Amino acid sequence: MELRDYIRILRQSWVLIVLLTLVGVAAGAVFSIMQKPMYSSSAKVFVSTSNGGSIGEMAQGNAYTQQRVTTYADLATTPIVLLPVIADLQLDMTSDELAREVVATTLPDTTLIGITVTDEDPALAAEVATGVSESLTSVVASIETTGATDEEGKPVEASPVRLTLVQHAAVPQKPVSPNVPLNIALGGLIGLALGIGAAVLRETLDTRIRNERDIELITDIPVIGGIVFDPKARDRPLIVHADPHSPRAESFRALRTNLQFLDAARPDRSFVVTSSIESEGKSTTAANLAIALADAGARVLLVDADLRRPKVASYLGIEGAVGLTDLLIGRAELQDVIQPWGRGQLYVLPAGRVPPNPSELLGSAAMADTIVELNRAFDVVLFDAPPLLPVTDAAVLSRAAGGAILVVAVGRAHKGQVKGAFSVLENVDAKVSGIVLTMLPTRGADAYGYGKYGYGYGYGYAPKEEPVVGA
């Protein structure tokens, strides 16, 4: 995916991303509330050795001291140091439990040992830190003592190493954990990452056609028009006739203009309007395109070739009991079944009765002869055919007519279904003249970039009222 794809995903799924981010922030806040406040207090111990008078002896003593500091820091969390502290403070815990609260660190380039204790009780944390420091000085003094002892067991020579408590632990006033701002920030970042990941994953797994670029990744067939989504399309399917100044009606006029450049070298101007699956708007597209062509002065015939679920007659409000079926079986003549519609040069050939063998009728020699006769009598012939994937009617008819217009509903048709529709047409050597996108969103991430299809809200297609002079 390109950068614009990620931007479109963020725009399209911003609600999910914001929601998961807020959930992460709430989770961080709840985690902080549920945690017990912990307080930390520190003491410092200075390590020194007895130095000789010469500079060499002093340097040797400093090097020895720095080497011993790390050993003393490790010694601070051993039972020999912690057990006296537990006894003095009467703590109800073992040396291992106390060792988990004590951290002894050596300060870089110094002979200082920092002893930090973390506990729920701030006063106890300070007492334990000071107690561990004092116990450490005593233990080191006893361990490092060398030489003989007197009659009472006291050392004759003092220890060469001396530990001094230089900083007593103070009672902390603020807890060191939980860090509420940090937890909330981390929760928000985790929620944001999950939101973006979920949005990208959903886009990756979603195989529906969302925009023109998805079509370009499937085929090189041009997109010749786009029809915006209209929630009232069922109530007013003939938008070019019902509301000729609407943006949706204007998009059909743009489709009419682009249709004039399709297969310019082909003398016969007959097209099969079909789709990959049902409910993609092929019948309303064929009807409105026929009206738009007739309004431009063309002699147009709209044929309802959907012999399974015919809709053209009901959309146009004409009698559909007799039509194409009767013509193909020789029960009626062409001039008897074609009906004029409207004030232009639009004529309609309804489907007639639903036959038991629609595919055979549409692929018969009678149908081929009818198409030739219709091409001679009309400037443009539009066949409203069934979807390609459920039945083979449209594929058979497309080969006889010479060209097909594939209607693809954005957000409904899947990429695999569109590929399957192209495969069906290729198998019968039928040509796809162009693609029409329907149900285009008017808002959201996928709404941009469709202005070229000839509609734009707020432009004002309706005729303006002339101002009244002298009013």
C-alpha cells in the first residue's frame, strides 16, 4: 500500500482508532488507581581505607577501595546484613522478602554506596534504609578485621576498611509508583497502536471494492462513470426524470457523455448493462442512462433482457406482460412490443413473461437477428441483463451485442466477484466496454476524487429565479 492508502485508512477508521486510544487511556488510569502507592527512601554509605603517607600508598588504597565497593553493595542484600535489621525493627518478614525491597547501587567514579528501600509505608522505608546502612557498616567492619585478638576476643588491629553512614534516609513525601501520567501515556500509545493495527488489518482483510483505485488494480478497463449513493433510490429510481437538476442526475449525464467515446470504431451502438452480483444498481443505471441519452436527442431503445427478474417495466410505469419473450418465440412482431416513453425519442422493450429457458432464448439465432434489426433502427440500444455470476444470460447476450458495461457497487461488490465477472465475459469472448461505479459515498475517506464524474454538492444545478424588477 502507498502512503495515500494509509491516510485513507486513518480517515476511514478514525472512530475505531480514537475509541481504542481512549480505551488504552482508561486502562492506564484504572491500572494506576488499582496499584498501591509505593514510597522510596535512600541512604548513602562512604567506603574508605587507611592510607599510608606516600602518594603511591594513597593511590593503592583508593584502587583497593573502589574494587571492594561493588562487593559491599552485593553484601547489602544478604541475610547477614538484613537479619539484624529485621530483629531491630521487628519486621514481620523474611530476609528474602526484605531483600526484594532493598536495592544497593554503586555511584560511578566514587566510593559511595546508595541503599534504596521501597515500601508501602514511607516511614518504614526510611527506617529500613538507615538500618540496612548501619548493619552493612557493622558487618563489613567485622569481616574485614585482620590480625590477632586479645584475651577478650577483641581485634588487636582495626579493619583497614571503614564504612561511614554519610546520609540518613529521609521520610519520602510523594510516592514513586504508580506513575499515573506515564501509565496513562503508555496506555494511550498502546491503544493508538492497536487502533491503527486493527484499521490496517481490517482494510487488508476487506476485499470489497472501495474506490476507483481498487478497480485499477484488477483491470485496465476504464471507469466511465460514477453514481453517488442515494438512500431514496428505491423511491425514485428514475432520478434523471424525477429530479433532473440533482447531482445524481448530472452524474448520469456525465456517463452519457463518456459513453459516446466508447468503441468509437464500432458502428453498432448496443451495450449490455450488467453486474457481477445482484442489487448493484444495473437496472436503474440502464434506465437513467437511456433517459439521459434520449434527452440529448438520440433515438434510444431500452430492452429489459432480464428474463428472470424484470424491473424496467415497473420502473418506467408501462405494461410489461408482452415483450422480448413473445418476440423471440415468434408470438409477436417488433413493432407490437416496443413502447414509446416520455417526450423524447426513448423507446422501451419490456421483458414479457418469464420463460423457463432464459439463457437459451438470449443465445438463440432469433435474438441475434433481433439485435441486428434493433441496431439499424436505433442510435443506441441498452440491454438490462441479469448479473454475470449467478447465471450466464448476460455473458451470452454480451457476445451477441458486441459490448458490455459492468456496473460495480462500491462497498458491496468484492474484488473476487468483479474478477469472476471479467472471467465469465472472457470465456465467451465478450468485450467489456467500460465500468460504472455505483453507490459512491458522498462523505468519508472514499468520497474524494470523484468530482470528475460530474457532480458536486452545493454547485447549484437548479435554475435560479430571475430577480423581480422594482421589487
